[in-house]
Amino acid sequence: MSDNHKVIGRSVPRIDGPEKVTGGAKYTGDLKFPNMLYGKILTSPHAHARIISIDTSEAERLPGVKAVITHKDVPTLKYGLSPARWDESIFCSDKVRFVGDKVAAVACLDEDTCYRALKLIKVEYEVLPAALDFLHAMDEGQPQVHEEYARNINTEIHQEFGDVEKALAEAHHVRTDTFVGQRTYQSPIEPHSAISMWDGGKLTIYSSTQSPHYFQHYIAREFDMPMGDVRIIKPYLGGGFGGKLEPTGLEFAGAVLARLTGRPVRTFYDRAEMFAHNRGRHAQYMEITTGVDKNGKILAAKANFLMDGGAYTSLGIASAYYAGALLPLTYEFDNYQFDMFRVYTNLPACGAQRGHGAPQPKYAFESHLDNVAADLGIDPMDIRIINARRPDTVTPNDFRVNSCKIKECLERVRVMSGWDEKKKNLPRGRGIGVATGSFVTGAGYPIYRTDLPHAAAFIKVCEDGTAATLYTGSVDIGQGSDTVLCQMAAEAMGYRYEQMKIVAADTEITPLDFGAYASRQTYMSGAAVKQAGEEVKRQILEMASSMLGLPADDLDCADGMIFSKSRNGKSLSFEEVARKHFVLRGPLLGRGSYTPPKLGGSFKGAAVGTSPAYSFGAQVGEVAIDEETGEISVVGIWDVHDCGKVINPRLLHGQVHGALYMGMGEAVWEEVLFDDKGRIKNAELANYRLLTAVDMPPITSEVVDSYEPTGPWGVKEVGEGATNPTLGMFSNAIFDAMGVRVNSLPLSYEKVWRALKEKREREEDARREEDARREAHDRRADAQREADGPTPIYANPI
Amino acid sequence: MAQAITDKDGVKRYLITLNVNGDAHTVLVKGNAILTNVLREQLDLTGTKKGCELGDCGSCTVLLDGKPVDSCLVLAIEADGREITTIEGVAENGRLDAIQESMINHAAVQCGYCTPGMVLSAKALLTRNPNPSEQEVREAISGNLCRCTGYVHIVEAVLATAQGRLTPDDH
Ligand code: FES
Ligand code: FES
């Protein structure tokens, strides 16, 4: 764990900073090509309807319209992100399944003409009853969203590890709670867009995507093309958070429109369409039962969940498994049961959002654990420390945990937040809450079945050695992977960060990488980059060895200088040696790739949630509640993470802040709302209620000293993991402030106000009852006294 | 009043002059064209981003006669003859403005989509009030939504610029 690193561990400025602050950075929607057309998709106004007919003739006649397409013009092959359930079509042919389902598309000279053309497409629908309430989607007689899935069951999971019933029977205390989580949406500020163009038989798509590789794979599959004829380029990307991981339909429709017209076509979603495309966090009903011994040690846990999948599968099978799979990660217990139904409804499909599957179950479990602690009279911090997972342990569902410092995170956040003091002294209406979280550092298995490596990288050193370019398929969606990977490349090569360049996320130029999801890039792409850098360094040292007449293993290279480890004075610059290498041996290149080891057990669903390494964290939040209005003010948030070696501290804390921001929004404000026809009521950023700078409380984040033995230089995840504790942390702080629990997200002012009002009413009723009881008692006593006559006076018995 | 030209379909277009970053551009726009689109599509100044077209996100912020506005809520014809500063006009002669420098150094930039609007709102604030309090900074950028940063580093970067420190201590 030597810390004489020259480049990593430093808050170097982002490599893309200058482009981004000057407006020079081009995002997909900023690109323009000669002869380019604009494409737009016509979507369904009904939640559930049969398509009787589509008439495009009038739209086709509109001047400026270059193509109009429906299901008749596109491949009919079903697609999706989870290969287990490919259930989406480019355009609907028989029925539409949610408001916003894709029906047709146009390509026109300009945007205005697109909107006019869409209005001229006549679709005749037979409106069908819709399944809008996921709690009842499995009931008899509910409308069927997909014929082939009886009772609207998209997937069901039943897993048991150990002997749960026995452990519960033997427990000192058993408690069951139920919680409901809401539907939220990633809301990246950059809307989705794609530009498609054909060159002979080759299709090029510029796309706002988190994974050019999966895009390339799915597009090649959909159009029955060799992958080599599909090129995906990711320009700058304006945030994703899981929402830009999968095909949106824009690129399929755009590709067909581009082929028909022979011109580049830019397709895009506006903000409302993005909400309709959704793929955000599933609404979820969660019942949790836990048995503990008298000290609060968890003996067994049972999770019984129901998820609103929306109209299509998306990444939802994985979300469903993740919801249960990650639950036994933070705390140690041997007996665990997980049951889950993901159901179809006539609403937009849900998918992966930051923390994939885990934040809501963590909210439920962390709230529940506080209830258990309250039952037993244990401090919420203590019950977590008692149960905290230790390093080098295996979860009941067979996840191997190497480094784990959750206990240290809890102990540190306890001090930072002033927990012990505040717990005793906070005035009425103020509360403090704690919660923990953990997350995968990259998924152990790819989304579709393949034996390809998960990440790969090349480094090319410039002929005169004055620059080195990293070629990687990894995707900077804002988290800073381009910067961090360049730091890692420079460190491995013994080079300078300031001289690094990067070419990323272009499937024709850069080697395969699965992209930005499951918090995998610093770890997995980083491992490939490190290997590539080390290959460059080996060649540099060999070359230097012949130049200096010293053995290569006596040489080292750091910060752009090659020097002898044993004697002073003999040194060469990286530039000189690299140039010589090019002259004598040709291009100086390094290559690397990363494949995770085989992970996990052999039960059904064992692959989901496996990861080569897990991150951990703990958060404390302090809130003040206005008892009159239910308004929640957040006084402060403290966060401590175990994320292994930190490559760039500032960027890392930026990730934590962003994760907390998203978690805070989900905890208190954000929710996608629908009317009784399945239409989104708040498909705008103002009414969906993204937090502004004035809504954000002070945040203090720290990391514990940590090293993950399997990661390059000991790194682990942080970007998603920091969202996991937040919802539960708020729930517990609010509970502490009010003494009563709101059991559904978001913990809105209105719900808080209502809960307080009900509590007051309950207390008043109890007081009235008590008064009445006391009165009746007094009356009875008076009557008795009258009947007994005067009280006899006894002599003192002693 | 801008000169109007009517095409053969009876659609009126207006000939206007937009003074953008010191350059006068004469452009022909429809009456309902929003300033964001004219800047992006006709002048190729795509540093002005589009995130909602409803005035909610602030990614289209430009300075109109020195004041920050959501350019998606401004008709191009309303900007006729007025001074517009877009993000492309903030760095002078290839030299970053202090606020830009500070934003980079403080890691106040993540995906960067909100950044142009954020820089312009911050710059307008610092011009008007060179020594703002944290609350004033937060209020000044509250019309600029950022989904990535939680605003922590952005607020730090703006305050630091006001104090003449463009680089954080932990750098
Ligand atoms: S695009 Fe103008 S405020 Fe969002
Ligand atoms: S940096 Fe991504 S929206 Fe602000």
C-alpha cells in the first residue's frame, strides 16, 4: 500500500474542464452534418389501446417531410436490454401499452415541420382498460399488458438461504414493517438524442449513451448486421444516472429514417418525452420481517417485495434481483429469504437508476432497523455497529466481500456528526438519523451473455514522446472517468497527467468496454488501463536499458523521468526514450484488458449482485420539522465512505455530493405522478421538483483509509453507493424528529404534516380516554366510599 | 421595428440584428423563434444548451444586456439590437475568465451540461456583487439546475472567485 504515487491520489483538474467551461464541448444534440434532417417520434396518447389503423398519407404530402415510417417499415424483431425478456418493438403494431409508446416517426427538413407532420398522422385506436395500479396488477380480471405474461407477472423470484423460519422462531424479538417507494426519474439535464447516418452498408450513430458497446450490440442485432458495420460514437454526455443505458427507439427510428432518405437524421426527445421514456426507479411495495436476539443482533430477515415494472422489461429483471440481492451485504446474518414479483402495468417502463434496485430496499430495511432498535431500546448507531459486516466474509447469497470498513464508517460518522451529543440534546422537532449502504464495484456478469472481457484499453505514445493517448471504450457521463483513467495511465507508465490525451467511447477507434453502469469504470476500466500503462513502461525501460547500459530491472520511470534505482545521476527523459523507441522499434503501444473472476453461487439469479469488490458507507442527517406545516429543513448531512484507494479526491467527493443530492430529492421531493388515464402529471423539471442550490443543506463527506486488494491500486466504487443510505437516513432523521414514522416515499411535507396531525389526534384521544377512565375510576371510588361508610383508622402495625 | 419579409405561403420572417459577444449578426427569423434555437441553429453557438425549453433548467442561460435570462423564454425578435453574451464570449482572447478557471479547479464541472448557464449566472452575480454571501450565490444560481454536483463545488468555486482564490487548498 505504498503511497509514493506521483499522479493518482491527487485532485488534478478534469481533462475536459476547459471545453466544458467555454461551451466548446459538443454534446450529441449540438452536432450538425451537411444535409441533415430532423426526426421525431409519434407516441401514443392512450395507456392501453388497440391500433386499428394508421394513415400517414396526409403527413407524407406535407412539404418538407422526407419520410414517414410505422411498424411496416422497420424490423419487427423484439428488443430490450434484458435478454431474458425481449418485449419491446421499434414501433407498436397491434397495441400501445403506455402513454408515450412509440407508433410512427417522421424525418423533415426542420423541427417545426416534424411537429406539424406528427399531427397529420391519423391513428385510429380502440381504447382498452388499463392496468395502472401495480398493487393490483396481478389480481384476477385485471387488463393484460402482454398476452404472454399471465397475471401481468414479468418476473418472480423466490430465494431462501439458511433456515429463516427456525431462526425467527428462536428470535428474542420479531418485527414486520411495510414501506412503499415511489417512481422516480434520473432527469439528466441533457435530453436524449441521436444522429444516424449510413455510408453504403455501414451505419454510424452519434448517441447520448452510457454504453456504446451495448448500443452497437443491440443495433447490429436489430438490423441483422455484423457489429463491424455499426459504429457508435459518444460525444460529450450530459449525465445519465442509468437513464441512458439502453436503446431509446430514437436510434432505431433514426437509422431507418436515415436509410430511407439517404441523409443524416437527428432524432431527439424533449423533456416530456424523456419522462415518458422513463426507465427510472421502480415504485416498490416492501414488506420486511426481522428476528433479532436481545442485543439486537440480526438472526434472520425476510423480504417480500412487489415492483411496478411499467409496460416493458427494460433492465427490470436485474433491478428485481438487485433489490433483494444487495440487502444482506451491509449487515451480517445467515438466514435470509427474498420473494419478489415485478409486474407489468400500462405505465412507462422502469429500469436502472443510480444505486440500481438498492436504494428503496435499503430505505425500507434501514427504517425497519430503527424500529427494531426502538423496540429494544438500543441506539440506532449501536445496532448498526453490532451487525456491521466484517472484511473477508461471505454473504448468505454467496457474495465474497474482501475489504469492508463499514464499522469504521459508522464510528467516524458518529463523531463527525456529533451523534451522541445530539441524540440526547436535540430539541423537540429536531431529529438525527443514520443509515448505511453498500454497492457493487461493477457487475460480475455482462448484460448479455458473452465471454468478452469487460474492459480493454490501448495507449499510444506520440512519436516524439511529448504526449500519450489513452484509447478506451469507457464512457465519461460526467463522473470524471476520462480524467481518472488518464491519471491511472500516467501513473502506470511513469508519465505526466498533463501530457495525457484521451479518445474514448467510439466503437471503431477504441477497444471494447461495457461502459458506465454499475459503478465499474475506475475499477474495471482502470484495471485494463493500468495493464496497458505497465506494458508501455516495460518497453520504455527496456529501451532505456540499452541506452543507459544498465539492466532494465534496475530502472524505474516516474513523472516522465527514467532513472536508476541503485545509482544516482543516470537518468533519461521519457520523451527521449520514447522517440528512440519509435525510431528503432516502431510505434510505442500498450494494451490491457480486464475480465472479472468467476463469481457467485449456482442458484437461480446468483449472478446478479456479484461483483469483484463492494463499497460501503454510512450517512447521518439532521433535520428540523415545522410541526405546523410539515416542512422539513435539512440542517446537515455527514457522509463517510469506504471506497478503497481514492484516485482523485475532488472528483470523488463530487460524486458523493451528487449522489446525496439525488438521494435527498428522492427522499423528500421527487416523484413521477400519473393521472387516472396513465398520463404523467409532472413531466417537467419544475413540477417533478429537482432541488435547486438553495434547497441543498451543508454536506460534509469523508473517506476512511481503505484498500481493496483486487482493484487496481486498491480502488472501489463510490458513485452509486452514496445514494443507497440517503433515503433511509432521511426516514430515520424524520422519525427521530417526530416520533412517528411515515411509511412511504417521498417523505413529503404533506405526509409529514398528516402523520403529525394523526399523532396529535391519537395522543388527544388517548388523553381523553385516560381522563374519562380516571373520572370513571374516581366516580367508582366515591361510590364505594359512600357504600363502605367512614374509613376505619388502624393502629400503626409496628 | 425589424423589417418583415413574407414568403409565398404567407409566413412572415423578420430581419433582426443580434449583437452576440461583440459581433453583429443579421439573421432572418420567424416570429415564434426562440433565442436559444437561433443561437444554436443559425449562429452555431451551441455552448448555449437546451434542457427543457420551459424556463425550468437554466441550461440556456445567456446574458441579455448583462442580465442572465433563460434564452428559451426569449423570442429572438425581442433580442433585436440588444447585447447578448453567450458562454462563447466569456473567455477573452483564448484566456479563461476567473470564474471558469475556478470552476475547473474546484471540480465544479461534471457532465458540464449545466456549466455554460452556471458560469453566466455566476459571472452576472459577481459583476453586480463582487463579494456575495453563500446564500446570495445559492440564490443567484438557483435557476440553473445541476443534476450532477449537488452544487457543493459550484458554490465553493463562485465564493472562491469572489475572494480571488481560483484554486482550492486541497489541490
Ligand atoms: S432550456 Fe431554457 S430553461 Fe431549460
Ligand atoms: S454538471 Fe451535470 S448538470 Fe451540472
